[in-house]
Amino acid sequence: MNAVASGAPSVPLEMDDIQSGALHHRPVPYEGWFVFLRVDDRHDGRALLRRLLPAVQGGLPSADPNRGAWAAVALTYQGLRALGVPQESLDSFPLEFRQGMAARADVLGDVGESDPANWEPPFGTGDVHIVLSGLAPDAARLEKALERARAAYQETPGVEVIYQQEVHQLPTGRTSFGFRDGISYPGIEGTGIPGSNPQEAPLKAGEFILGYPDETGNLPPMPQPEILGRNGTYLAVRKLHTKVAAWRRYLRANTASEAEEALLGAKMIGRWPSGAPLALAPDKDDPELGADPSRNNDFLYREDDDRGFKCPATAHVRRVNPRDATIIGAIRLHRIIRRGTSYGPPLPEGVLEDDGADRGLVGVFIGAHLDRQFEFIKSEWVNDGNFIGYSGEKDPVAGHHDGTGSITIPQKPVRRRLQNLPTFVVTRGGEYCFLPGLRALRWLTELED
Amino acid sequence: MTASTEATQSAQPERPGLTDGVASEFLVIAKIKPGHTDALRKVIEAAQAKMDRSGQIEIGTLHTARALIFDNDTRFLFASVFDGSWDTYIDDFAVTVAGENFEKTFTHTEGFPGMKDPKVKEWFVANQVPAGLFTTSYPDLTVKQIWKDQRVNEAFQEVLDTPEFRELLDNPAAAALRATPAFQRLLDEAAG
């Protein structure tokens, strides 16, 4: 099923008004910083935004998608309230955003260890009002992107830095689990940034930016007044702890050789450590393919592998982006921009015992529809498997398993079924944020009373 | 022109209706537009006449559906049972063939904004009549699972009719397999 937008006029994107942090790819390598602030006085909050304005860029920070640096300013619902945004305008935001990520725990599968009751403060407490972030190819450029922003909050009383998180690419260039990431991103009409899969038509801008038609042909529901909503988007920001030792032990315990271990890990992820996709390299890793951006995301599933004998339908990357595979629902209505960034030290190669270190990723998930993009992907694609015919099965790596999970890996003559999966990823906290356009940011600084 | 001023905010209504296990019930009653009853009846009759289940296969979550005109030809009722919560896939549904049929049907009822209108969720909720009792005999099974179970059973029955299988069962080499509890369960089902 493909959604076809019809009837809606094609409107040029006002790229210069859209924060760079909305659409730009994560640089490779990268250094980043997240700062979470509480606003104790609305006038001071507005003053902070006024000082932040010159630090925030619109448009594309660099023609080379791997070399851009930027700072971005996003606000939670509680943050908009703390700034004194009129109630009528607050009420015009979608329910899930108004409730906040913690209140959506049931929808998102944040239960057990990931329950908001176990989150690191200040996540989920209502105290996070402004999320300031910077991302750059190296520490020097990050510092440059952030120095003005730092000065802005340091010289503003009445706003408090309540949490900070540094992120950076691990020396391996891979995630803490040991897999190259940041490979797949959708193309978006009107941005001039091509998607990484040449076989996927660019998505309508309204899937990612408010104020433009989306894949249904409609305009996304937009908060009012228009100046506040237009050119904005939503971010789901999550700090996710990864249990790397448990992951390695699980692979070891369920295989008989190093080669089997590597294959099982790849079957669960959908890619090999190098980034080579199973769809193109079903039997063994192909580092050349993994490192080649012109080929490592150039594939579909239906014609060659609809049943998942190469890349299981149950594998992580295939679940969260099923491409043209046979599933329940319309894939193009559930695309998202993912920007994963690692924190914490890597667990040294070969170590199977947990060293107690906190490591994982800060994931930023971007789209104009929190409910039918981020929340849908979590509830239907990550925490259930009915859409691919494996009802009740969860994402092997990202699902919340609590030791009872099972995963089907198609193979002939008999499928393999993994059982008693533990949880490998624990939510440490997160917030739903609104990333306003630049005019909207200015509008917020000009609120009265 | 810029296409922004008519952007509307969905009210994000609460989801009425009962669920039992994986299944939910969804029943909508709507007033038929004056003079539209015959046209609506034709749409329903045509859908019934050419029922090939392709719509269900495309959707993959629909257990049953019924549509009828009642109350002296003034009101329309649609009732269905499906997997999950109806609004999860409502946007997806709008771009399916079944969604087109919904469009053709509900367009004859009052106030229907159209399947692709963001307010369609609100309209359905406003016209939904939640059940007081809802139960299913297979609360653990989704449509997808039922289809799989049916395919597996059909193949299993064919295997049972295969002489080579009977011979294999009697082969001493199969004794160890036959003795396992899992295979015993299978043989118990094979017995009749």
C-alpha cells in the first residue's frame, strides 16, 4: 500500500525558517551535547530564548551532510506553559505532546525497568522545559556552535540547567552493541537532501515539517497561532541505556561458534557490524559494502526476500523501516528521521561481564506526527509483531522482553525460535519536544505579560 | 498561496468500545442524508455481491464486518470486529481499497467529513455506540494468526493423508521423536 498525496498544492519549503536541527543528518564522526533547562520565571525564559536566537541556525548548515554543525532549541509542553504561551494555543497542541512522554509509557512500552517511575530525574517530572542541543563533526566546531548558547543561559537568572548529557561517536565508529548506525534516512521533498535509499521516493514535507501537505494529502494538525506552528516539528528525545554484556552473553549462549554468533547478531539487527545489510549480504559481513554509502542502503525486500530468509521480518532495522515488505498498513505514513548518538564508554571487545558503566544512546526521533510516526512505530512495529504475522513478538534488540520474549528467525527447513529474551535496551528517560521554526522562536520571545 | 490556514487540530478523543483479548468491537450508527437511502443501499448490495475478500486481505486485521440500513430507512449501522484499536490504523485505512469503500458508503451519511479528512477520527468517535457486552471465542488469536493456523492445519491434514508419512511413523527410527511430549500432542491432534 502506498499513500498517494493528491489535490494538495505543492508549497516550497521555507528552509531558512526551519531549524537546522530538524532535517539535517548526523555528522560522521560526531560530538554532541544536550542541555536540559527549567524555566522558573517566564520573563527570564523569554529572555533566554532571545539570547539564544542568534545561536540557532535555519536551513542547511553545510552542503556536505556529514560535516554540518548546529545548535537547536526545543520546548516541552511544560516549557511552553512556563513561558506563558496562552492557554488557547497550548490546547491546540496534540494530546500526546501535551501529556508528555512519561504519560505515554503504556503506548511506548516503557514498563518494568523502563517505567517512568525508574527514570533518571529530571526526565518525566515536568521540570524539563527547554532542550538545547548541539551536534558537530568535532569538539572544536561543537564548542563554536554552543558557545553563544552557553553564554545565553549562564547569564540568564531564572532559568536553571538541570541535566546535561554529552554524546560522541565511539572510537569504533559503531554503536555500543557494535554496529554501524546512522545509515538510513528518508528523502524529503523540497529539501534538496536525497534519502539514503535511492529506491524510496522522497516523502512529502508535511511528514516532517508543519505547514505543508503530508502523505495523506492533508496538512498535519498544527498548533496555533500559525506563526508558532509553521515550520516546526516534534522530537521524541530518549536516553536509552544499552546492556551490552547481556547482549553478548545472549549471543554466546545461543550459538556454537564465532561465525554463528556473528550471524545471529546480524539476524537480530538486520545488518552486519560493518553496516552491510543482510538483504544484500545474507551469509557473511561485507565491510566494503557496509562502508559504501551509495550501496549500503540501496535495497528493498519484497521481490527478493519477502519472507525474510535473508533479513528476518523480525530484525530491528527491517521492523522500523519495512520498506516495501508485505505488512499491515501503509509504510509511508510511518517514516521518521532517527538521529542516534552514543554516550558512555564502549564495553571493551570480548568482555561478557557488565562493568557497571552507563552507556547507550540518546535517540532523537523527528516527525510532524508523534502519534502516527514515533508512537505507532513503538507500539506496532517495536513492541508487537502482528504487522508482520508474528503477533506478540517484539523487536529483538529494542523491545522490552523481561526474559519471556521470543523471536522467530525464518530459515529452511525449520524456522529458528529464540526464547527467553532479556531486555537489552532500557529507557532512562525522555521528553516530547516541539522544535519551532525561527519566526516561532521570535514570537515566543515577544509574548506579553 | 500557502496551504496552511485550514490546518485543523484533531480533538484526540478518548477511544470508546470494548476489547476482549486482541480483538476490539467497533459499531457506528449514522443518520442517512435525506434522499440518499437508495444510493446507500446500492453501495451495500454491490459490495456484498462482489465480495472477494481482497479488502480483508489488504487490511489484515478485520475479523467480521456488517452493514445495514434500519429505523425505517433513516439510519445506517456498521459493526466490525478487528485486531488492535481501530484508530491505530485509521490513517492507513484511508489509503486502502477498503477505505475507498468506506468513503463510498459513509458519504451518504450526515456530517461525514471524508476518510482523508483529519477530523474523520472525531466523526467516527462521535457516532460510535460502544457495546455493553463483547466477547470472542478466540481472544488470543489475531486474523494473521488464524490465517497461519489454517494454512498449517491444511498442510498437516495433507501430510496425514500421505502414505509415506504413515510408513515413517512406523519406522523404528522415528521412535525417539514419537516419544517426545511435543510430538505426542501432534499425534493426539492427528488421531481425530
